[in-house]
Amino acid sequence: MSAPSFYSDRTNGAVARTHEELPEATADGLKALVERRIDSNFLAEEFPSYCSDGNGIEGTNKFSVGPDLTALVPGATWPLWQEETDDATLFDIVEYVGQRVSKPSNAEYHSFLRHYELDFDKKAGREQFRAEVNQILSRGGTVFEMNSQMQVQRVGPPEVQTALRSLRPDTGDVTLDALLETARNLYLSRDEADRATAIEKLWDGFERLKTIDDPTDKKRSVTALLAHISDPAVRDLINEEMTALTKIGNSFQIRHHEVGKHPLPADAQDYIATRMVNVIVLLLDQSGRLAPA
């Protein structure tokens, strides 16, 4: 399920996704969505209030929701939003709700109590909630997105998203594939330290890739790897880029942390990671080591 688009999206294109912190309106929108879904019984299957005139669920037992939520999300309050909520806590609450939602629908009607018992569809509830969350995050211009596991990830700006989606290693080298897949998964983390580790894994994978065609001689292996690129001009360009990326890895605190190595600023992570991923993807693709989309 996808949320309906807006006129401005259709005419001007999507909002640029650059915000690392939630704009106030975006945070307020997520808070309102969480309350709306709790109030409309999307958590009733997990926290049922049973009909006194039958055996079915007629609503949500909010007395059960509160203690469970605050136990699992220590920064949360119940009732919600009694204290200022930082982005990490808000995302935890959104994930908490997302992992428990189930879309309610009316079942048997009880005329005496004048209410319906409820049926539930967990898949539909998750799809709807995820689409609603992602529309708010997208329209707010944030770099975050909720995935199909109902977890909020930092997907980064569009160029990072495109590069990471293309990173599908299928080299036959278990260690290399694991390094690149770990890097891809870690780079989607909301934690800046995880993204720094992801960049380190990318450089480790790059160095291993340079030995894959001839493990006994790195220079010969690089020449063989580049030989998969048929266009001489592109081959020379990628050779220069590989040299530049090797220098970056040796100059910054990526693979080496000796005194004198420069720390990589957080605001440069997307640029550096995108350069490296794009080169790796091209080399994998040209050498037949990229899994199909």
C-alpha cells in the first residue's frame, strides 16, 4: 500500500530529503499518527478489551498498552507525550506501534451493547501504518524511512539510496560478499557510529576485491579486474578513481587510526560512501559478480 501523492509532488517532484533531525511538524505528525492508530484499535489484537456480552474483542485495553510501552521504550511516557520526546525515542515508539498494529474491521454486531466485535488483518495494518509513516517522513524532507520489518532506517539522500540498492555482491568469495553486505546494512543505521563502521567495511571489501582475480599478486589482480571494463577511457577513469579512493582510505581514519590520520566528518560520510559504493558496483557489474536486481 502506498500513500496518495500530493499536487506539489506531482508537479515539482518529491521534497528533497536532507533533514537529519525531524522538523517539528514531522515529529508532531508522527505523534498524531501514533495516537490515531491506538485510538482506532490498531493495537486491539495485541492488547484486547473483550466484549462483556460475548467472546470477541471490542476495543483496546489501554491499561495494558502503557506499562508495556514504557517498559520497552524507557524514554516514553503514558499517557504519551507528557515530556519532551527526542527523535530516537519517537522512532522507538513508532517502531513499537508498527510491530504490533493489526487493521481492525467490524465483525458480529451486539445490539444490546451497541458495538461490533472486531476482526483483524495484521498484514494490512502494517502496510497501512508503514505507508503513513513513510509519507510523513518523506513530505518532511527527512533522510529516514520505515522498512518492511517496521524499523526506521536512515536511507540517506537519493544518491546514497540508489548506490546501496545496487550493491548486490555475488562474487563467490564468502568473505567479500559478507563485508559488502554488512557495510550496506550498517550504513542504513540511524547510528552515526554504525555508518562509520560501514565505511570501514566498504574499504576492507574494496581492498579484498582488488585481489580477487589474482590472490598471489595484487597489481596483476587489479589489472585483471580493470580488464573486464571494455571501454579504454572508462577503464582509465575507474583506475584513477580506485587510486584516489585508496588514498582516501589511507589518509583518513577509515582503515587506519594512527596519529596524523584525519577523522572523517559525519557530514562527509554520504559523499565518501557513495563514491566507494558506485566504484565497487561498477567493478562487480563489469566482471559478472553482481546479482540481478
